[in-house]
Amino acid sequence: MPGVEPSTPLDSGAWVAGLSAAAHRVVAEDRPEGGRSIRPAGEGPFPAILVASGSTDALEADRRAYELARRGYACERAGATDAGALLAALAALAGRPWVGNRIGLLAEGDAARAAFAASASAPRLAALATITPADGDEPAAVPALHVTGWFDAGLESTLERFARARNREPTIESSLSQYLVVGPWAGGPGFDRSRRKGGLDLGPQAVVELDLLLVRFFDRWLRGVDNGLDTEARARVFVLGRNEWVDLPDWPAPGVRYTSVDAGGGTLPVETASRPLSSPLELLGPAEVAIRLDAASAGELTATIHRQSADGRRVLLSSAARIVHRRPGEVVLQARPIGARLEVGDRIVVRIESTDPAGTIAGGRAILPVLPSPEAPGLQLARAA
């Protein structure tokens, strides 16, 4: 990335010196059947990567393919968005005379969902990397790098896929070779090259040279390079507010404990704030909002969880709309996972709303994931002010 020195755990370290060198001259040509071939000059054979752009920016896909081709990977960009079309594109790539025995798949956006389905039946597919994938629940059947963001629409499905693949029989190679990255992103061209999200400055570690991580991943699984990837954290997440990357052995993070913030009852909408925090608090993991119903109609319920700083500014931490449990007198909404640090003096604000302007509830609570640490040990949240 011009003008930016890699400085995060994702793009810097001693391993960078061992990456495949960006020493190849690149040739590019449009394919008669559609898509584009971007590969090193020469006869090969080269390890190959199908870059499935789906309906995302083809120029961004070509840029990633060019960077991989400079490092000796024969790439083809395809716009396929379903598993059948991806399998056909993989078969066509495998038949090129310059392609070696191992093939990778790099899929972004809506193409990523089809990539997971295709991974189970593509005969020479050895590695899969997905970026900001669309919804779906198919786990990867090969070693996989899962890249998503806290503001990405596919966040929850990515975390579910990662967990499902990791929870397979541990002797299966694909269960031992899943890697998760959750950044301060929402997808789109250049999402990894900006430190700003809305009006927030997320600091220098929000800018990542993601191409280096992709090369490292494919070097390991297409070239068999022992580059240390297997010995590092399986999950790396960016903690908002702290604005740093945190290494985790898995997701959800071992050691997470849960606390709750009470929400009041009455006519909707209701909004309740905790007392100011007396110590820092790091929230990292899945969250829920449990709502106690009364005899009256509540309508369709939604909830939001905000961080409110001492000066009154609010930042959205999570939102919830999908009912995951329904018990007598109570419903539980699944909230988007949270990865944020709160400081002394901050409050947690829970707001519950309804489509029924006369809807009422008896009360509720937000159930929040706390990852204790020496710097942020607190689990006890004060009741509503």
C-alpha cells in the first residue's frame, strides 16, 4: 500500500521476509468465456487462484489478482455467484497448461457464499479465502481464511461458519486450519485502507495491508511453506475503542463471561442507561437482549445497545431484531456480536422499540460478553441510573 508502512499483526513481522517474492512479470488477457487471466509470464506450472469477484468491484478483484500474480500465482477473475458456476470456473482454470496441481479460491461478497458450497466438491481445491461474505451457514471443507468486519452485513454468518468448521472432528485438517479476521470494516472497495468509519478515527491499526496476509495464507496452503501461520492465533479481532488487534485462540473467545444491563419496562420505546463505569470494560463476543412481556401487545421488537461517553456522544455497539428464544412471558433477541472497549465514565444505553406505537413490556436486560483482562477486569455493571 503506497505511503503506508505495515504495522499490524496481520501484515508485519519476521514472516514478511519469507513471503513469495514479488518478482514476476505479469501478463493479463480477457478470457473468451468471460473473466480475466492475470498470471506470471512463463510456462509454469504455477499454483493457481480463482478470484471470484461476484457482483463486487471487478477492478478491486483485478488489483488483488495482480498482486498475487507478481508473487507467482496464476490467477483468473470470474464473476460467478453460484456454486455450479464456480465449480465450472475452477475446472477451466485447472485445465490451463500453466497451472500446477494445487488451486486456491479467493471469493468476495456474494461469491463467497457459493465458494463455501463449492469447497466440498472441487477436486483440486486446497485453500479458500473469503472477504466480507454474504449470509449463509455452509462451513469450509478446506483450509480457510475468513475475513469480515464489525460493520459487515455478513459478520454473523462468517463467525458461525468459522465456529462450525473449527468444531469438526479435530483430526480433520480443515478443522485445524481455519483462520478468522474481524476488522473495523464494512466491506466495499478499499475497505482495509482507511482508518475512518463514519465520524470515527479508528487509529493507524485500522489500516491493513491485507494482500500480505493473503499471500501468507496461500503460501502456506498452496506452496507448503512453513511460515509460522500454524503457530499463531486462530482468530484476530480489532477491538473498537481500544483500536488495536487482539489475538484469540478461538471464537467465541475462551474465558468470556457474561453480565447484564437492566432495561426498564413500560410503553415502548424504553431507554435505560447504566451508571457510569468505574473501570474499563472490554466486550467481546455474542450478545443477546431478553425482554419480559406483559399482558398487552408488544408488536415486533427491536433493540439497540450504545456506548455513551461522558460528554453524551453515543456509538452503536450492537442491534438486535431476530428472536432466537421464546419462553412463557419472555423473548430473547440475538444481538450482533460486539468487540469494543469502554472507558471509565462511559455508560451502556439499552433501547427497546416496537412496531406497535402502543406496545408495552414488563422489562428487559442486555446480556453482554465480557473478556476480563488486567487492564479491564470489571464484570459488575451498576444497575440503571
